[in-house]
Amino acid sequence: MNKIAKTFAISALVLSTTAACDYIEPGTVGVKVTTAGGERGVQRALLEPGRHWIGFTERLYTFPTFVQNYVWTKAITPQSPTDEAIDFQSREGANINSDFGIQYSFQRDRIPDIFARYRMGAIEITRQTLRNEVRDALTSAASTRRIEDLIGEGKNAFMDEVLKTVKERMAPHGIIVDNVYAVGRFRLAAETEAAINRRITASQETEQRRQQVETARQEAERQRIEADGQAAANRIIALSITPELVQYMAAQKWNGQLPAATNGVPFINLPGTR
């Protein structure tokens, strides 16, 4: 074998060992990136599911075409290999830490543009880009709210604002965000939680005293109205009583017998008597 043939054989061997036939799973598409030569860069054509030959100057990145659900957690899980919980602060500067989830999808026809923009695959975009966007939205929305609003009845409105912000930021870049949600309770520093509990207890006691005062006021008002009504009734009765009415009522109840205490003198005036 001459020198040229040997060189060609070695080159072919190198090419065969540095290239591979990669498989793209159903539900995903591939983006091929050329790393050298005149056509270096992101190839615009998407690779459909199946086997594809990837040369030694090419790299394959795959992107799912169905809705993704990812949770950034404090706990270590197969999906989240590091502590990915997110920190943010309330208006007063209270530190909050929590796990958050996201549901999103890549716009299929924008996937080459998505890779060209971020230069990362799907999982890296999820763990870095999307997490940063959610963290920034949380920080912005929480900075205008008191800690009680974030952990109480205002939590839903807070998360609605975060979702709206992330949706608006990511949609122009081909990433459709369907939901951003908190997982479990917000984690607070022990002293912050103790202070909140003290304020809640004080507020409940104040409300209880207010209700007691209101109950007493209502009872006093009821008694006043009742007394006024009785006084009015008494006045009406007093105005309606006449000597003739008294005699009539006594006659209605008389059984015809004279009381012994009257010494035989009737206690009513009978018709025709004096």
C-alpha cells in the first residue's frame, strides 16, 4: 500500500470512529449544528424522529415537541440533580425560598431559532434560562408585596402576575409558557415566621375584641328600641283609658257578688244608681 492509500485509509478510519448514527426519539426533533467548515452554524432543517448520521464536525441537539413539566426543587431528585429552589424577597426584605414548577413547550417551527439564540439544548434552557426568567419575575412581583400577602390570600394573585410576566417574555422567542406554580409552602426564616405568627395572633385578638364591642352595642340598641316601644305602648294605653272604660272593664269581670270589704257599697256605678 502506497503512502497516499495509507493516508486515505487512516482518514477514513478516523472519520468512521468520530462520526455516529444517532437516534431521535418519537416526540422530539433534532437540530444539527456544524462546528467546522464553510457551513458552520445551525442547520435550519429539523431532523425528524429516527436514525441520523452525525459527522465528526457536527453535533445533534434534541428538543421535545410536547408540553414539558419541570420542577425546580430544594430536594435532590432524578430530574433535579442539584438544589434548584428559588430565593426572592418581600417588600420588607424578608427572605423566601420555595420550589416552583413550570409547564411549557417549544414552538416547533422556531426550534432552530431557539437554539441559535441560547446555544443550549432543551434541558439546559429549562434549568438555566427559564429558571432565571421565573426567578426575575418572582423577585419583581414580590418586591411590591408584604410578606403576609405572599403567604396568605394574595398568593394566587402573586403567582398570576409571575406567570403573566414569564409568558410575555418567552413567547417572542418561541417558548410557550402555560403555567408557573408554587410547590408546597413558602419556606421562611424562623424569626420571620415567628414575627408573622405574633402579628396574626394580635390581629385575631383585636378582631375578637371588636366583635365583642359590636355585639354589646347591638344588644344595647336592641334594649333601647324595646324600651322605647314599651314606653310608646304605655303612652297609648294611658291616653285611651277613661272612667267609662274602667267601669266597663270592671263590669265585664264582675260575678254579681259584692266584695265584703266594700260594706255593701258597689265598687262600680250601675246604670240608674247614684
